[in-house]
Amino acid sequence: MKKTETLRQLAASANEKRIADLGTRIEALRQAKIESADQLASMLEPIAQAMAVLTDETRIALDDIGQKSRA
């Protein structure tokens, strides 16, 4: 197996775990009985941060894969 394929599989595995966690958090948000904007904000903040991390790590992994495939 090529290094690029291994990196793709590792990135996909890590992303699947993060996506599953996000799904759990989003479902909890959907079922919550929100009583205030502050409560909503406190529930949304970790979801937004996790999504930002996922986006950044995916971009970095794809850039790394692209560089290694060109090398």
C-alpha cells in the first residue's frame, strides 16, 4: 500500500470518528429544550469548534496527500 493511500485511510478514519461525535452532539442539541440564548450558545460553541478542527485537519491532510503524491 502506498503512503498516500495509508494517509488517506488514516484521515478518513479520524474524520469518521469526529463526524460521529458531531452527529451525537447535534442530536443532543436537537432534542434539548433550549430555555435561553446563552444555553443555546453554550451548546453550539463546542460543535462549532469541533467542525472547525475537522475542516482544518482535513485541509492539512489533503494538502499533505497532494504533496506526497506529487513527490
